[in-house]
Amino acid sequence: MFQLGKAIVSEDIIEKDFVCNLSACKGACCVEGEAGAPVTESEVETLKKIYPKVKPFLRPEGIQAIEEQGTHIITPLDELETPLVNGKECAYVTFSDKGIAGCGIEDAFNAGVTDFRKPISCHLYPVRVKDYSEFAAVNYHRWPICDAACTLGKELEVPVYKFVKDALIRKFGEHWYAELVKVASKLK
């Protein structure tokens, strides 16, 4: 672990390799698990605002889940998340004709309908950031459904921090990322 600004960063994001391999996993991170994607308080407001623009990109099951549960939910532990469809996939998930999961929010973003790409937790994955009052913990989340991404990342020699570069810049800024690159060059 090392400190970078107000973040405590796991060396795993430098030492581990990762490149999503959607042909292997089919976007399982949007489908597997027991919870929706974590969202921030500001993202809650954004999701409410953009929902009418995103709705045409969603599946009927996702629309129904959102209209029944809301654009986000509050868990029993007071955490904010995206709603799920019947306790399974994220309500915002879409599927290609090849069965690969995608994101309706990101589809709307790519179509130029909204300037919100997707929740930062999704954009950062496999990096997880936990915000505390004085600092943020930045960790690599290892999940067996991503084994193919680890293999591809190793094959292509792409460390986690490079794979999620845009998301880290979105979360922490250009200067923070430049400092991370300096730390990475010293550690390698």
C-alpha cells in the first residue's frame, strides 16, 4: 500500500494485469453477484435526471425494475446501488445479439443522448474505491468471473491502472493519475 494524495492505494493495481475479455465472460460482472452497482449520492441525482433519456436503450425487464424500485435503491446497510431485475442482473443491463451484457446508460452516452457515461464504480471496475471521511481506499477486486480478463491482461502486459486509466482520471484527476504513473515506474 502507498499513499497518493488523500488515497491509500493497493500495489495490486500496478502489479496485476487486466483487460476485459467480453467474448469469454459475456459481461458477467453486470449480471452475477447479489447486489447492484454502487452509486454515489451525486450519481443518484444524475440517474433520476437522465432516466427518461436512457429508458429507450433499456430492456422491458429493466424498465419495469426501475419503475418499481426507482433509479437506485438504498440497501439495508444504507448503501446506494442500482436496482436489480428479479434479484439478478443490473436493471440498466442490455444484451447484444451474442448474449454479451452491456450498459444502457453507456449506450445512451455513446449515442450522444447524455453526457453521463455510467456509474464510476462500473467505469473503474476491477478497481474498487471506498471513500472514508479522511481518505479513499483504492483496491483491486479479484473475482473468478474475471479470470479470462486477468489472462488477457497478462498476455497483453496491461496493468490494472492502465486498463482503467480514464476512470481513474475521472475519479481522481489528471495530476493524481500522473503521480500514480510515477509511482508505478518506481515499483516496476
